Amino acid sequence: MECPKSADQGGEMAPKNENNPSPNKSYESKNEIENVVESDLAEFESVNDSLDELSTALDFMEQRTDNIMAQLKELLHSNREIRQSLAVANTTGTGVQPSQSE
């Protein structure tokens, strides 16, 4: 069954689009649109500045983490050497004996 076609539509059914303003609605002035665009650009610039600050802070934190990791590796290496030298000293009998003054 076909839908009847209205004469003002040129014989075709037009889809309803709620996003299009009706002819009765007033349009924003050019100045209002420019103000919105300028405020959007200012907001984008503000967000961009915030992202730059976050990036700088993250870079600092990454460098600090790398420094801490290097210090921990150095400490681990040092402790490993000390343990090995103590193990060698204990096997050769030249290790420090605990005092028996108790």
C-alpha cells in the first residue's frame, strides 16, 4: 500500500529531521556565533595548555623514576658484591667472628 504524496512535496515524502530548526525559530546573530567560536577556541587553548603542563609533569616524573631505578640497581649490585665477598670470607675462614663477650 502506497502512502499518499502531498503536492507541496513534489510527489515525494520528506524525512522528518528534528535537528533542522523550523522556520518559526529565530537564528543566532553573526556576533553570537563568533563569540561562541572565540570561546571554543579559548577553551581549546586552555585545554592544550593544561595538557602541556601535564606532559611536562609526566616527563619530570619519568626522569625521577628512571633516577630511582638506577640508584636501586646500583644498591642491588653493591649488596650482591658484599654478599659474595662475605660468602667467600666465610668459606675461607677469614670472616669476622662474632664476639663472645656475652
